[in-house]
Amino acid sequence: MAKPNPRKKPCPDGLLLLGATLFVLLLLWTLCSTRFHLTLFFHSYFSGRINKTSSDGLPGPPDRTFYDDPELSYSIEKPMKNWDEKRRKWLQLHPSLAAGVQDRILLVTGSQPSPCKNRIGDHLLLRAFKNKVDYCRIHGHDILYSNAHLHPKMDSYWAKLPIIRASMVAHPEIEWVWWVDADAIFTDMEFKLPMEKYKNHNLVVHGWPNMVYGDKENKSWTGLNAGSLLIRNCQWSMDMINEWAKMGPISENYENWGKILKSTFMDKPFPLPDDQSSLIYKLFTEKERWGEKTYLEWEYELEAYWVGVVEGYEEVREEYKEMEEEEGGLRRRHAEKESAWYGGKREEYMRRKGVRKKRAFVTHFTGCQPCNGEHNPSYDGEKCWKEMERALNFGDNQVIRNYGFIHRDLHSSAVSLLPYDYPWFDLY
Ligand code: MN
């Protein structure tokens, strides 16, 4: 006799399913109608768990901080008040993140929100970003890339101010924001910023005091370069950015500022205000307020104008090769994490031997505009893009060497396996 097949029972399962569905719907309706808020339930359940698991560090203690203040604004148009106090309190609540805060740097860089017009623009920007990521990994810095205009009017060279300000708010655990332009490339991967020098300053920028503060009659808008600058995460910087931005496109006096700057800097090529000449103007017109806390660095290339640098790459490479042929310790293979230690050894050697041809720390392709491709017409044809590739390969050689490879020819991104004990055993 055939067994009755339970799956063939016509109705009871269907009825059961219908009943269960109705029951669930009824329950949900009851919960909603009694204003019992499900999301609130889940929220309190999970935040209760966070409270239990964390007294410090991540994801955060339950204590209220400046982040809970609805009045606090991330907008470049709203001044930040009592930032030092807000930040100090937050650090007190996060002792594990407060430890070592004075040495912590966040490198911030970025580009425009839309695709590049230049055919190889996005490729160049990607490689320039990789170059910065490499430098930051080697030196233990955090890095942030922004491709948004955080204020619709603050575009082009003004876009950095809102992102620097927002970064300071988002990262109370970092002491310095280091803005580096997309078109600036690290060409000495070992060089370490001499932060000890800047302990009494809040802004560090590549520039020359005599050009910024002296020569009142004949001022140049290139007395400093704002493409690579360090700014301390503090109230002074919040105020500085606030004042600085008021000369930019958000200002009602924007065009008027342009006239003032144009008449101050005879060599300024365009009529509207740019961030760089605005900064110089601020420094020398309010020297006590801003200049005293600004360190104009000229002893090394916090950024270096590419013309005059790129031609020397091969010669510099030869100089470093000779150094390593002579000093065996410098050519040893080592882990990437040991790079800073070897960098220190190399510095020591160069001081001892008086090596003159040093690698530029940062090569800055000012005037090239790799993304839109509208480079300064005084540069020949494709020179900008070719030289950027060479700078990228020059910097990259110092990175991929620790992975066992090298770009033999700086014009080409192709790599070769690096012989053991290079350069004692050469590539050729
Ligand atoms: Mn630049």
C-alpha cells in the first residue's frame, strides 16, 4: 500500500502559511500603532553593545564631544570657535589616539570631480597619487584624497581650503595637515620632514622671507609656493583659513581683491585672486598675526619648480650609484619598513663626503596642469607629460627597488629584475 505523501495534502500547509503571514502583519501593525519604534530598539541595542565594549579608542566612548554639537559646522563659511579646547577634550576621551599625536601627519591631496580633458591626465593623476601613497606608507603618514569641491564656489586652487578645514575637524587625532598638490611628485622617498624645526610654528610653506616680507615695491606672487604646505590642527589655523578664504570666490569683494593683488604683484598673470598671492598678502600685511607663526622653508625642496630639476635626474642617479658602490651598507637589500633607517645612513654619508647633487624632495609640475592639459604655452609640446613620467619613474625606482625591480630607463614604465648587490653588479 502506497504511503500517503504529506506534500500532497491539499490545504493545511497553505492555511498555516496564510495564518502565519497574517499574524506577523498584525504584530507589525500593533508595534507601529503603539509607536514602538523598531529602529530605536535596534539603535539602543547596538549602542549599548558599543558602550560595553569600548572605554577608549574605537568606535568611541559614549561621552558627548564637539561632534554632538548641532551648531558646529563643517562649512568654510562658518568660523570655528574654541577649536583647541574642543580638540583637547576629545583627545582626553581618546587616550590611545592622543598618544603620539604631536608627530601625526595627514597628507591631503586631490583633484577635480570630473574626468580629465587631457588624454593621459587621469593616468598621470593616478600615478601621482600612487607616488604619494608610497611616500606615506614608507613614513607612516595617513593620506586622504578628495575629488569633491566641498564648496561649489571654491574650485581650482581654492578647493584645498575647505578640504583642509574639514580634515582638521574629521581628524582631531592628527597634529598636522600636509596639503600636497596633485601635480607635485615625491622624488626623494627617503627624505623625512624635519618636524622638530617647526615646533613653534603653525604653518610651513616653501618660500623665501626676503621675497615675502621685503621688497615692498616689487613683490612677486612666487615669493612662496602654496602647492605643498603643512598646517597645524589648531585654532590659529582655523582662523587663518577663515581669513584666507575671505579673499577667494566666496567673498563679496572677490573682484576687488583681485585688483588689490594685481596691483601688489606685478608678475601675477591673472586678474582674479589666487590662493598663493592671497597668502603672501596676508603674511606681509598682518605679519604679527600670521607671519610670526609661519615658517618659510627654503633649506630643502618642500616643493621644487620642475624646470631645472628634471634635467638632472640621470646625473643625480649616477651620484647615488657611486655612493652605493663605495658604501656597501647602503646597497644592501632591506625591508621597506627599514627605509627610514637607511635614509638616515645615507644622510650621514652625504654629510661626511659632501655630496652635492641631492635628489629634490618634491618635484612640482607647476604650470603643467596635467588634468586639463592646458599647460603654459612656453613649454614645448609634450614636454610636461614626458617629464612627469620621468619624475614618477625616478621616484618609483626608490620604491620598487625594495620589491626587487627597477625602471632602467626613466622614460619607460617597464621594469627589470634588480641584480643582487646592485649597483656593484650593474644592470648592463
Ligand atoms: Mn601645483
